[in-house]
Amino acid sequence: MANGYTIIAVAISIFVAAALLVNTRTTLGQQKGTPPTDSIMITVNLKPHENASLAKDGYYRVSTWSMNASKSSTVCPSGDCQYSSENTAFSPISYTGVSGYSFEGVIKVSVVTNDTINSKFYPIYAEFHKTASQEKKGQTTEFLQGRIGFGQNHFIPDFEYKVDNGTLLVNPSTHVLTVQGVKK
């Protein structure tokens, strides 16, 4: 009888091991086949607008710019792009009941192959709404949510990234905007 139990126990062990192996393969296959998250990260150092009247009202220009995109992203499918900005401006949103900012301009996305640079230009419009703020030692950090749209139409962009994790660091000498967006 002990032999019968041993055979049943071995059979159950083999069945459980096979089920675990199949489940593990399925899980790994799903992970392997899952497309990577299409995301971007933008950091912008801002300087007051050259027009003193606009600067007084909270308008800024880009001082320095950096952007990264995930491999196979919509904005950089090759994953090895260089980014720059042109004619970009950052300003308060001016319609009633909304506290936040807009960021607009043109993004230049370039790929260098051997001695050739191929570039694509994307008009962008972003809207960020303040969700919270923190003040510490003369520095304010505003927490932002919103969207970054790429394309000619501000209201119906060609593609768009949702921003849940954005900050605007404000101190007397520097304003730094940092946003992370995930494609909608």
C-alpha cells in the first residue's frame, strides 16, 4: 500500500510541477510579448521672457532643454534620438477657474546615421494643472498633472502623453519644469 501512495504522490508532484512550468512559461511569454511603455521625460530650465511686461505676468522662455523617450516610443521609434526645442514658451493658463501652465513650441527629433542627420519637427502643446505645492527654505515645488500633445491641432493632437508626475521647482533664481508622460 505504501507503494500505491508513493506512486500517487509522485504523480501529483509531476502534475503540479508541470502546471507550474506551463504557468511560468505563459507568464514569461506574456511579459516578453507585452509592448514596452511608451513614455517621455522632459526637463526644462526656464528664464524670464525677454519682454519685461510678459515676464512680469509669469511668461518664460526655455533656457536649457533635455528630453528622453522610451525605446520604440511614438516620438522616437528608433530609440536613439536627439532632441531640441524651437520657439518654446511657458506661461500661466489664463482662463477662469484653472490654475496651471501651458508649454508650447516645436520639438526637433533627430536621428544621426553615419554622417547624415534626419530630423522631424513636432509642434507641441502641453497643459499642466497644479494639484499641490510644497514650500521649503525659500523654494516652492508645485506638483502638476496634465497632457502633452504632439501635432498641429492643440485640441486633437496626432498623439498625446498623459502627465501624472510633473513638478515646477520655483526659487528666486531658477524655475525648472520636469514632467514624465505616458502615451494615452
